[in-house]
Amino acid sequence: MSTADTDSPSGAADSPEDARTASTARTVTDVFQPRNLLLAGMLATGFAAAGEWTGLLWGLLGALCAGIVPAGYIEWERGRGTWGDRHVVDRTKRAPIFFVILGSIGVGSAVMVLGGAPSGILTAMLGLWAMTVVLLAVNTVWKISVDASVASAVVALLAVVHSPWWLFGYLMTAAVCWSRVALGYHTVGQVTAGTALGAATACAFLFG
């Protein structure tokens, strides 16, 4: 296994140019982190699903369960010293996060069913739940990129519920993938697999 396949990020930059690249990659990965993308993406999905402002409330619930609660759990564990940062670079320590996500999305989906939420936002939630199951399974043997999966899933879901023009959002997904590789968190194969998995979440609408 090459160095790039390990669970640790690459070392410090060796030149000013490397430092600038690392700084840019860090900015990209922080701005487009899963929590932020899910907040924006689920709000937009909820609005499209309902066709009116009430959908924003369902979207906010979706964002809370899929992105904000898991992010809060990560920060809580960081405060306890369990992990060094939100990236949780050690693959073997990621399972608890996935279980929190599955539980949170499951609860949110149940609330949506009981509350009569629009089918579109519920379908998106179920797609994200299924994606998390696959991420959990793959992560037991290989460090697939969660950031790439979420970035891809948000674009794919928006393309389905809004307009195919949203597929241009894959430029953002590509930027996220580049940043993860540039920072040494993932290999090209890991971000590519994550992107493919995220795109597959849109298949949930075939059965929704």
C-alpha cells in the first residue's frame, strides 16, 4: 500500500507554492463540508418538494438530521479528545459517526412520515440513509470519501427535484474531490468512488 493510501494526511507543505495549494484546498474542504452542503441542499429540496415556503421547514428538519446533528456529535467527541478534527482521518474510528447519522436520519424520516411531509424530501432522506449504509459497510475495509459522497449526492438530488442545470454543480464536487486529495485525506480512487455513490442517491427517486 502506498503512502497515499494510509489513514493519515500528508505532511506539511515544503514550499510557498505547496503552502498556497494546501491553504486553498483547506478553504475549499471547509466551505463545502457536508454540514454546509446538506443545509443548503436539503432546504432547496424541501422547497422544491412542497412547492411553497412550508417546504423550507421540512428541508430544515432534513438538514438538521442529516448534517447538523452528526456535525454536532463530531464536535462533542472532539471536545472529549476522541478525535483531532472533523475529518476523523482514522478510518477505524468512523463507525460511531455513521451510526449516529443513520439514527438521526431515521428519526427525521419517521417525523416526516407522521407529519405528512412532501414525498420528495422524504425520498431524499431515504436516499441519504441508504448512502450512509453503504459508506458504513465500505469504510470497514476502505476509506471511501464521505465529503465527496455528500457533495455529489446534493448535486444529484437538486438536479432531480429542481433542474438538470444543477448538474453543473459537479464542478463544485470536483473541487471538493481535489481538495481532499491535495490535503492527503484520500486517494483519487476514494473520492471517485464517493462521487459515484453520491450520484446513486438520486436513484431513490426511481422508487419514490
